[in-house]
Amino acid sequence: MWEKLAQIEAKYEELGAALGDPEVISDPQKLQKYARAMADLEEIVMAFRHYRRILEEIRDSRELLESEGDPEFRAFLQEELERLEEEKEEMERRLKILLLPKDPNDEKNIIMEIRAGAGGEEAALFSADLFRMYQRYAERKGWRTEILSSHPTELGGFKEIIFLIEGKGAYSRLKFESGVHRVQRIPVTETGGRIHTSTATVAVLPEADEVDVEINPEDLRIDIFCSSGHGGQSVNTTYSAVRIVHLPTGITVSCQDERSQLKNREKALKVLRARLLEMAREQQEGELAAARRAQVGTGERSERIRTYNFPQNRVTDHRIGLTLHNLEEVLDGDLDPIIEVLITHEQAERLKEVEAV
């Protein structure tokens, strides 16, 4: 581990020197490439240097302790030594986490798909609540959201909504949201005041670039039709809505939110690429069963991951046994307290696997 850290530090210093090279400075593309590579290594290098400083302080404290005769000062040095040893252990754990292989999709934008599950109109309204929750979370992070496709209901819910979240690290923060979300509350459609349980499914897909997924135009069947609104009535007389069927896999994507046929086609292709990339990822992980054990839950869309209980003002994440009593804040986008615990849990599981090898 220490040899690897030393190699990373040497590479970091090499990149720093290269950034001062006139040849690199005069080449904007090369300059950006080196600066990005250096930035990627900065956190682990700074942590490694901090760890070495702790080791030096431990060594100095021990030497002082051996030569010091004053009992009061010896007690102070002993206390300081214990603090440094604890900090050393914590930094060693952090360095191990930083050395874990990163998910190649972590820095990508995401395409999120929310679909109403059991519960009829109430499930559709809950889907709309989840969409607003993620939209507010994106706003807090300074990320951009864009609806790619939606099927709204008359009461303001969504049978389905697919949207893009653009922002650095979006996938790394939201990838654990895939699964079944459950709500327990009195629906607006309930006249007897009874609590109902409804569900919605969430899928989080890393946005795929054209280089990630190559699509053969001959594998696509593209249908053009008139957009429809609530109840199926036509909302415009132009054939702007687009349905794309990927013939080899049978994946079908429809988009009708834009008035432009070209824009609907672009959005549909964006969703199709993301689904094909996710399919390839799932196949790869199916072959590598050990990779599944390192995840928080299975990530399966059928897995119930979280319950939002309105009468008790409670949010429970079933994968990690976390319960919070601030439902309103969570639905307003305050998701970091949950996401941080999920990330920490995943890192701990991955560390166990590495240390068991």
C-alpha cells in the first residue's frame, strides 16, 4: 500500500512539473488534461502527506517522552501520543478507502426514471413527490435537471417521468436510489381517512456517451406519431412524438414532451443509450458475482429500499437500518444525511472484501 501511495505522489509531482513546461502551457488541450489528472490525485496525495506528518509527530513525541523527567509534562506527552495514534489509525483507513478502485461512472451525469407502482393515482402522486425531491436535491448541489419524457396524470402525478441530472459526481451521489420506494399516508383521494401504502420504482442510469454505446441505425425502428395528453387526446396536430425500438434487445423508448420531432428523437436516443449501457453493466456484474456483495443492497428495481411514513414523520432506509424523523426536509431535497451513510456503508463493505483477499 505504501509503495503504491509513493508512486501516486511521484506521479502527482511529475504532473505539477509538467504544468510549468512551456510546451504544455502552449497546448490548451494538453494543459487541461494534465490539470485534470493532477486534480484527480490531489485528495489522496494530500492525505498521504498528512499521514506522514502524523508519523513524524508520533516519532518526535516518543523521543521526548523517553528523555522527559517531569511527570506533568510526561502525562501531557502521553495524552498527545494517544491522540496521534488514533488519528494515525483513522488516516490509514481513509487512505485504504481512497485507494479502492473508483466506479468509472461516478463522475457522470445521470438519467433517472421514476414509475408509479402499486397504489393507482396515489402512487402517481408519490412519483411526483419523488421527482420534486430529486429536483430540489439537484438544486442544492448546483446541478441542472431536464425532463426527457413524462406521462402526467390529471391530479398532478406521474405514471412515469424520465429526467436528466447534469452535475459533477451526480452518479456517485445518487446511484443508491435505485429500487422500490414506499409511502404510507392518507391519500388525497381517500374519504375515510385511512392510511394507504403505495410504491414507486426508481432507476438511476449513468448517462452514456456515444463512445460508450455504439448504436447501429439499422437496429432501430423509429415511429412518428401525434403527441397525446391526459386520457389520450391529441395535444397537437403535428407528428412530433417519437418512439424508438431497439430491435436486438426489444427496448422501447418514447418521447413527446418537445414540439420538435428532432428534439424528441435526441432525447429518446439519450435514454436508449443509458438503458443499453445499464444492460451491459448488469450483464457484466452478473458474471462477476463478487462485485454484487460490495454494493448497498442489490440495486434491483424490485428491492424495497426506503419507506416514507407521513403519520410518524419518518423516513427509513431498510438497507442500512437508518431511520430519520424529518420527512418534510428529506422530501425537500435534504438527502445528504442518508446518502453519506450509504456511501460509508458501501466503502466499509468494499474494504472488508479487499482485506479478506
